[in-house]
Amino acid sequence: MYTSTTHHIQVSVEPFFLEEKSAPDEQRYVWAYHVQIENLGAEVVTLKSRYWRITDAAGRVQEVRGDGVVGEQPVIAPGEAYEYTSGAPLATPSGIMSGSYQMTTPDGAFFDVEIPAFSLDSPHDRRSLH
């Protein structure tokens, strides 16, 4: 599990490889990742948008921006958490993801919350130690 806390918002991510959705012979590797966003602060926050930076083992970078997560813009009260699961395909057997969420408070203040960098590792990755 990968965890970071920014502005009293804790983000935890657990990635897992989806063998049944992957096709290594076609250079298609698929992961799901489960995210928990916990409000450790004293103020209600709303997740407005997301930014992902996905880098595969060949160094190719995809950037993804959009409103909310999984079609929602969740409101998270103090002491509460929001969870969701999503996925990412790559053309290589490993990679890394990182990013941020843009949040807002009831008074309209915006702030960014870090999504911790996490590795996407599959059993198909051939690593060699030198």
C-alpha cells in the first residue's frame, strides 16, 4: 500500500495486476488500483478533478486529466473516507503512476492533494540484476 498526506487529506493506493484482462502476447498489461481518500481535517472537502501521470517501462508518459473520479465529485466530511477502484492498461509489463486531486472547501478555496507514486508490476516483467 502506498500512502501520502497533504493538507490533512490522506490518500492510500493499492495496485493489483489483472492477469485475466491482460494479453502479454499483444503487449497489453492491465492493472486495477484501489484508492482510499480520508479527510483527517476539520473541514468538508469536495474532490473536483484529478490528474494522473502514467509512465511505462519504456519511458512513455500519458497524462490524464478530468473531472472527479469514476464519474463522481465526492464530498468528504471530516473523519470520513471515500473509496473507489479504477484501472490502467500499459503496453509494457511494468510502470509507475502518480498524480494529484484538486479539492475545494465550502468557502471556495482550491488546493491540490498528492497521490503517492506507486509501481505497476506484473509477473511478466523480466528484471535482470547486474
